[in-house]
Amino acid sequence: MSVLNSTPNRDNQIFDLIQKEHNRQLHGIELIASENFVSPQVMEAAGSVLTNKYAEGLPGKRYYGGCEVVDEVEQIAIDRLKELFKLSWANVQPHSGAQANMAVFLACLQPGDKILGFDLSHGGHLSHGSPVNISGKYFQPFFYGVEKETGLINWDKVEETATKEKPKLIICGASAYSRDWDYARLRAIADKVGAVLLADISHPAGLIAKGLLADPFDHCHIVTTTTHKTLRGTRGGVIMMRNDFENPFGITTAKGKIRSMASLLDSGVFPGTQGGPLEHIIAAKAVAFGEALSDSFGAYAVQVQKNAKVMAQAFVDKGYSVISGGTDNHLALIDLRPKGLTGKLAENTLIKADITVNKNMVPFDDATAMTTSGMRVGTAAMTTRGLVESDFVRVVDLVDKVLMNHDNESVITSVRNEVNEWMKAFPLFK
């Protein structure tokens, strides 16, 4: 055998760390709302030989030869996604949700155009206009938020801001908002000011797919999502439309024909913001979309929502301040100030007990982004492992025990031991 193509020595340094991370996931309780556990076949596809193939362009329209197989793979991913959400068009190439949003901005906006998004400090996302993100640096961002008294978005105030600023793009969707969205009202606002309406459903996509939350597709011009949260797929993003429409900007082809939004969005992905697509990840997306089409995934989504409602109420029952008082989706945002805690302290202490949450800003927070006054918790990952409503009551009991004894290493150790023993009954994969 030639030394040029011999199998390299196993990289034990990296694979030992991968095993260490596997053990961490296996032994602990995962409450980060943006994480989930994929199936073995999703991982198998993501680690396949498709990683070797360059495939700039779209199925049937590539700039490289030898794409016959990956064309079929990508088309299956597109077709399954279209079936899942009842779409007329989809692009499955974005590497992430932020990349998907950036491609939409490139297709719909010019540098300096006004955008209106949900305030990051109230539960929005970096890619919706944050000044530290390209969306806030290249475009002129304005924001709406929640009411201090209720923790809910005031749609009248959204309309007031939109009417005053007249943004070219309105973005709805959030990273830490536990309530459903009034997409019909937002579309009326967008139509009133002549804006394109973009819904980023990265968090609740799996629940929306199964009809458990309001459907954005009949109201929003464009919808983006990640594929790794409640959709329970590999990490990545997609762009979708139920109905293609003529672009409102008058952008034409070289022959003077008005370009459709589908054409603009495709070019916003490639060559606009990305090069060659990750065909191994697209294959993993296709597998996940196939799983999401199943009845068993529907039962999973129902359980995610049930678990979240019970979990949020369990925190309320223990005297925690849950923003908006509860949840409609898979997550809850908790203000820890009434308990005399910070998000940073909560996150770091719970890690010692093998319980993972993330610190999170809360509306009208007076702490820094690296400290925060809150934490965000979600049910998608542990529902995948089989936990039901009663289990999440126990989870909240354990979280509370740790937080109320955050300076007692003995208590924290006892909780960690309890968590590790309990999780033996809930393997990652059957």
C-alpha cells in the first residue's frame, strides 16, 4: 500500500475528547433550549463520504462535474422540507440560521436600509439587527420589545414603530420568547408600510411543522429556520416560502424580466453569502426532515410542548419569576433577580451538578450580557431522551435544590450523583 493513501494514525487526542463530550451528554440533564440530540442515522449521514464533494450551484445547475448523486440527495432534502411545511420553494444550503438570514438580507436589502426586529435584550436574536452583528452594522436597525408588566409583545407598539420608521424588512421570531406570534397582524403591519415580512422560526419550527403553534407561512413572505433545535436535525439552516412572489424591488434579469423572490434568495445564498454547500450536512438534514414527517415525531412534538408547560409552572410554583408567566412553546425564560441570583451564577453552579442551562438576558435587564439576570431552559433535548411531565417536575426540584444551595458543595455533589444515576434510565439512543 502506498504511504500516500494509507490510513492515518488515529487522532486519539481529538477522539478522546469526543468520547468525553459523549459521556457529558449521556450523564447529564440538558436544558439548553437551542440544543437537541440527533438520531444515529442523522450522525451517520453527517459523517459520510459526501463531505468529499464540491457542489457549487443548485441541483441540475452545478459548476462542478460529478454531482449526479449529490443532486439527488439535495433534491430529496428540498422535497421533504417542502412536504413538511407545505411549501412551493426551499433552499437547504445555508450553513446556519444566521447565514440563512444574511442571504435573505442580501436578496431584499441594500446597505443602509431600515430593518425592524425583536430586541435582543428582550429575547430576540443577534442576526435580527444587533449592533454587534453584520445585520446591525450593514443595515439601519430598529426594534420592538415586550411590555415590562406582562412580558408580552404589544402589537400596537410594533405598528407604531413600523409606521414611524417605515422599514424595508420586518423580522419576527426570537431566541428567548416563550409565546406564540400573531403573524396575521404582522403581515397587516408589513403591508401597511410596504415591508417584506421575514419569520425566523428557528426555535419552534418542529412544533409549527406539526400544527401545534400558529403557521407563519400563509402570512410571512419568507421564513427561515435552523434545523437543530425542535426539528431535531443536524446543525444548519434553510430558507422557505409557501408562495413565491414577484420581488417588490423591481430587480430584473439581464433580459429585463422581473426576477422572482425564489431566484433572488437562491442567489443570496450562492454566490451571495456562501460557496460550496455542505452536501454531507444536507444529507443529514434530509434524514431529519424524513424523521419529522413521521407520526412518532408528531407525538414527540406534543410531548415537548406538554413538558415545557409543566416545567414553567413548576418554576412558578417554587417562586421563580417566569417571563410572561408561562410558555406556549418549548422554552421558558426565568428572571432570577427575585431569588437574589444571576444567570452566570446559576449556569456555573448547575454545571457542577451536571445540569446544563444557559445564562440569558431578561427584558429590562440591569446586568451585563456576560452576567445576565436570567436563565433560559427548554425541553426539546430531554424529551428526546424520554422524559415526560412528572420527570420535569423532578428536574425543577433538582435545579431549585442546587440554586438554593449554590454555596454548598456537598448538596451540589449529591444532586450530581442523583442526576448521573437517574440518567442511566434514559439512554441517548435506543
